[in-house]
Amino acid sequence: MLYQPPLPPQYQGLSIEALKLRVAERKRQLGSRLVILGHHYQEDDVIAFADFTGDSLKLSQLAAEQATCEFVVFCGVHFMAESADILTEDNVKVILPDLSAGCSMADMATLEQLEEAWEIVTGVTAARVIPITYVNSSADIKSFCGLHGGACCTSSNAARVLSWALDQGEKIMFLPDQHLGRNTAYAMGFPLDSMAVVDPNKPRLGLRDDGIRDARFFLWKGHCSVHTLFSPEQCDEIRRIDPEFRIIVHPECDWAVVQKADLSGSTEAIIRTVRQSPEGSKWAVGTEIHLVSRLAQEQAGKRVVRSLAGIQCLCTTMYRIDLPHLLYALDELAAGRVVNQVRVDDHTRRWSRVALQRMLSLPALRAAGS
Ligand code: SF4
């Protein structure tokens, strides 16, 4: 996680109303020089200022389209801002209002660990292994995948990307989210025993050589700290309370939760499914609480939408992007100072772009992601 120095004192103690007025004023002032992108998991006060909202794939695609503005202020987490920098032209500067807004899942795979794991796995098996990384990963992991014949994927296109990868090679190294990898491969018809968990913190990844030779999928031992809070018991409880509830969860949830749910899908797919369901439908949703609350509010009076968990499942790092940090970034831009720019070096940028472009160029992927 990167260090974000404390904001100057003038940003502390401002009321929400004052912050909103000042952000709106800066936005007006910066005009077409500025585009604000907001991830669905952001809090409402921040989302209100986003020119575009979306999940990680949609926002990556939107970032790639921003050719005429000077600044993209990304209200999301660090890996998303990196993807935006990779996909935008050199003249567009990508700003993350709080540099400490990381992603615990992305932090679970480092390049050093991946290089070590790669050496072990490819040293044992003669089969061609294709590395696939979820977009929720650092730029250097994406770059590794691009350089080694692999690609990125999102939660909405993972099956399509895995199927492409299996045309390129015999085995897949999937990282950093073991759950998305397992849920996707299982839904494609692969048995659980064809998947081996790669634990970078164990000697020789916690795998025996015959286990490496037998596995079709190597699932990196990473997870999302938000989506792994959902449990199969919560599904049982919802059904006990009211059997009319349908359960829809994100594929970053544990396999057992996805098996208990009626449906699983990316953030965009969850929103679309609930919006399109008939009047009076009841939904229990297993994903980040800001999204669920907004969906419940939007669908008030038509459908019942509630979080699958009784507890607040919130992405605490995403939550760091608040109005004071947004205002600070915009104030600095208006004063001609670029702060918190996220920049990916040329080599990493080149190969991550290859991994991202391989994903984006697959047919039928120009649709919805995390
Ligand atoms: S919800 Fe999970 S995967 Fe998404 S940014 Fe937060 S920690 Fe990362």
C-alpha cells in the first residue's frame, strides 16, 4: 500500500455541504479538462460527482476513451488507476485522490512471488501454462501475464478468457483470486480436483510435483476481504426468513456460497439483473454494501433488495476516497499542481497493455466486469 500524507489542515473539519459546494465549484472550473470516474463501491457523496460510474471493466474501457481531457480523477482503488494509466494516451494524467486506496486482494500477489511460483510450476510440468490475471492485480502482474502469453480477465468475462487460454495452452495459472478462478472453472465443467491452490507463502507453493503435473488450474491463494465475508449459512438464513428471496452473489465469494446462491455475476450483472426483475421481486445481494444500498434505494417501492449478510460488508480501502481527498486533488489541479498521479513505467505499461488488449479484443467482451 502506498503512503498518503495527511491532508493539509484546511481540509479537516469541513461540513459535507461545504465540501460538496467546493467540489462542484472546482469541477465547474476545470470543465472539460477533467473527467471523474467512480467505481460502484464508492460512497454516494463521491459517486454524485462522477461523470461515469461502473465496475472495473467498464471504467477501464471508459478511461481508454478519454483522449481529449487532461486529467482522469479515478475514484476507485490503485490497480484501477494503474489500468486507466495503461489504457489512456500519454497526454492524460490519472489521479488517485488517496494513494493509500489499495486492494487487499491485489496485494496478495507480488511479481517476485509470481516469478518464483512460475519457475517452480514450469520446472515440473512440460505442459504449456498460460497465466491469467484478474484485473484486480498490480500492473506488474498484468505485465508478467502479457509477457508470458497470457491475458487479463474480469468477473464478467473470466469464462471467455479461460476458454481462450485453454486454446493457447494446457494449463492455467490464475491469480490473484482463487475464488473467481474456482467458480469460473467449475461453472465451465471442470471438477474441483483439477484445481490446485498455489500458496506463495508455503515451501514449493504447498504442492507436490505429481500435484503440479495433474492439475489443470493453478489457483493463486488470494481472496477479496469483502466477498469472503459471505457464508453459505447466510444463504440458508435468508431462505428460512423468506423463501421468496432470490440470492445473487459476486463470483469473488467462496465456491460454497456461489453453489447456494440462485445466481452469481459481476457487479454490472448484479445491477442489471435486479433492475430487470419483475415488480415485487425480492433479492438478497452478496456484494459490497454501498452498491447494495444504492440499488435498494433506486428500486424502492418496486422490489425488496437487501444485503445477504447481517454485517456491513464494505470495501474499506475504496472508502478512503472521500470528499476531502477529492477536493484536495481538484484544488491542486486547479492551482496547476498535479498530485497523486498514478504512473506505470514504460516496460510494465507495454506488457500490461498487451494483457488488457488480449482480453478486450476477444469477441463478445465489449460488455460488462468487477
Ligand atoms: S471489494 Fe475486494 S477486490 Fe474489490 S477493491 Fe475492495 S478488497 Fe479489492
